[in-house]
Amino acid sequence: MPRGRKPDGERALSNAERQARYRTRQMSAMVEKITRPSRPTDRRSRPQRWRDAVSELLDLQAVYANWLETLPDGLRTSRMAEALEAIVDLDLADLAECEPPRGYGRD
């Protein structure tokens, strides 16, 4: 009665060869399992995220306004100055006043 599988080659593998093949197979399985770490979960509510985003936009607008004020005279007519003026001219007051709905009857 035959025992085990038939050898792939002309002769059966020795114990050391079998162990080396097993270790190689295990290492390749480990390499496949490695995944990139996931981003941390944002636990803030949607209204809080909205307020934080609007606050960040207002802060950035103030920084760009300061940058526009300190811009040298030679750059006042450049495309960069035009972009800064467009950002500063945006009316973000409506965003700051807007409060998003909480949803599911929690208003």
C-alpha cells in the first residue's frame, strides 16, 4: 500500500529539502498578508467636522489676505496676486453661519 504523494522529481525529497520548501511557502504567505496600515477613524460628528472645515477655511483666508497685503509692488499685477485676491474676495460668512442638519430627528 503506497504512503503519501508520489515525488515530483525522480526521487523523494529529503527531510531538509521538504522543510526548506515549507519555509519558503510560509514566507511567501506572510509577504502576501502584509497590508498597509489603515487611517485612524475620525470620530467627530458631521456638524463638528463641518465647523472645523469652515474654521480652517477662514483661517486660510486670513493667511492669504496677510500674504496679499505683504506682496511686493512688483508682484501686484501677477497671476499669483490675482489668485490671492480671488481667495480673499470669497464671502465665507454664509458658510460660517450655516449649520448643517443633524439628521434622524435630532434637530
